[in-house]
Amino acid sequence: MLNKKNIFSWLNFFKKKSLNNNNKIINNDNNNSTVNSVLQSIKHTKNNFLFKIKKFFLKNTLNDLFFEKLEEQLLQYDFGVFVSKSIVNNIFKKYKNNVLKDESDIYLELKDSLYKILNKPILNRDIIVKSTQHNPYIILLIGINGVGKTTTAAKLAYFYKNLGKSVALSASDTFRAAAIEQIKAWGDKISIPVFCKQYGTDPSSVIFDSIDFARTNKIDVLIIDTAGRLHSNINLIYELQKNIRVIQKKMSANPNEVLLVLDACNGQNSFTQTELFFQHISNITGIILTKLDGTAKGGIIFSIIEKFSIPIQYFSNGENLSDFYKFDAKDFIESIFS
Ligand SMILES: Nc1nc2c(ncn2[C@@H]2O[C@H](COP(=O)(O)OP(=O)(O)OP(=O)(O)O)[C@@H](O)[C@H]2O)c(=O)[nH]1
Ligand SMILES: [Mg+2]
């Protein structure tokens, strides 16, 4: 069993280990640059829940209270009751049966359990953008007020632009004061056209016309920003359904992606939001998790994936355009545990 004196040495030892595609621990001195950049960005966010898992293992010695504390810790980071209990119970059973022998085994088992949750849905899709007959690839961003939809629309636009795609933004938040100016400012900053109409225009009409705009201008990717809405406001949810029907009619297909934007700082509330959006919007294709830099509560994402089997597609941990990453379960877990 390890004591506090040598705990640093085994944590250092783990720095050299990672999960391979078969979910096994392998030596990994040749980390690719994506892992490194995600790693670096997360390491600099000291308030992050990710950072604190490692701290827990540094602070606590394996004794009778260890498992109780571990469960408490996971609950504190908002992993939710179901995930926290099932992971810790499973680890405890393996420990009692001598399958896991010390802190290092437990640390790796926790890493593996969390990876399995994140890897449950199909996460690592290739980005395939086909614009047939000048039909744009359509991404609709939805979520409650202030979660970061507009900022994310700009980050996504920048991301696709850097992949060599022609991109346009559709300003379908015609409701909130200064929403149109906000998205136009982003468009100017990243030199991407923003299709907009007057405040108060029916958002569906903005979407309808922005698809024509995209077709005329041979746009590959059309990113549609929407007004924030309280998930409890059913009329606004109906409005989203209408937006989707307009896209379906115009494109004779579903939007390619309907991404639910969740603010990691909202903790358990994100779970309720996901539940309600899921109940009413059948075409959600993934989650974008924002503001991971500002919270110790990001563990909620594990509960959400466990319950809804929905993939996280991207995450952000800052306000800058570059604080935005395509989500990869393996990289993400490496960032937590390295
Ligand atoms: N720290 C941090 N701030 C972020 C991140 N993403 C967005 N923000 C900030 O969150 C605030 C709200 O962002 P918006 O993009 O306006 O959010 P929204 O969902 O469009 O808001 P509404 O249109 O009012 O519903 C802004 O101050 C953003 O700069 C992030 O990853 N980290
Ligand atoms: Mg907005």
C-alpha cells in the first residue's frame, strides 16, 4: 500500500500512461498535439473539477473512510448520486475482493470507469460536411439564456473556417436586446458573413431566408444561433420545434446537427435542462459543454451521458475563440488524470 511519501511518485508514473483505443492502459510518451493542447488548457484552469480529482488522491490515504470520502467528493463535483454511487460501489467491491490493491489501482479504475461512461455514445465522429447542390450543412444551437450559444456559434464558425469551409452565421435571436449586434461583431472579427433581419422578426423566417442566403453564396456550413429560453417556458420550446420544421421543409431533411449548449457551471440544473429539451426536441445530436474554466461542478456531464447516451461534441474553457475543442473521450480523460 502506498503512503503519502511515495504517492507523488505513482502520480508521476501515471503521467506516462494513457488509454488506448481498446481502453487499455498503455505507455504514451508520444502524446499527440491535440491531447497536449487540451491538457495544457485544462491544467491552467485551477478551479476546475478535473484538477481536483488528482488532489483528492494526493490528500487522502487508503483507509475505511477513503471510499466514503471519494463518493462525497464525486457528489461535490456534481457527478450525481447514481454515477457517484455506482462507480464507488464497484471500486469498493473490487478492492474488497483484492482485485484492486492500492491507491494506484483505484486511481486507474476510476479513470477507466469515467472513460467508459464518456465513451458510451459514438463520440469520435469524423467531421463530414457535404454540401450537395449547394445545400449547406446546418448546425442549430439551442439552450437556455446565457449558456454561451452566441459565443459558441462564433467559435464553431471559426473552427470550420480553419478546416477550409465557407461558413455563415444566422442571427435568429431577434428577441434579446443587442443580440444581433453581438453576433455581427463576432462575424466581423472572424470575417464570416452574418445573415440577419430586424429585431422582432419571426426567428423561423430568419432561418428560412438564411438557408437561401447560404445556397446563393455556396456556403458549406450554416450555423444558426437561437434565442436563449428557459426550459420551463413551453411556448419558447414550441418555437424551437417550429424552427426545426422550417429547416426540415426547406432542406427535405433534419438539420445536420442540433447541439444543446450547456454551461458547466449550472451543475445539476444542466441535467434538468437536458431532460426537458430531450422531451420536446427529438433531433438533438449532441452537447456542447461551455465554461469548464469557471467551475468545480463539471462532473454533471457524466450523469447526463449516462442517462441520455448523448455525445458531447465540443467543449470550451474560456471566452477566446481558441478556447474551444472537439471533444474526444480519451483526450478528455487523459486531461483529468495526467
Ligand atoms: N469563462 C467562459 N465564459 C464563456 C464561455 N463561453 C461563453 N462565455 C461567456 O458567457 C457569456 C454569455 O455568452 P453568450 O454567448 O452571450 O450566451 P448566450 O447563450 O448566447 O446568451 P443568450 O443569447 O442571452 O441566451 C459571455 O460573457 C461569454 O463571453 C467559456 O467557455 N468560458
Ligand atoms: Mg445569444
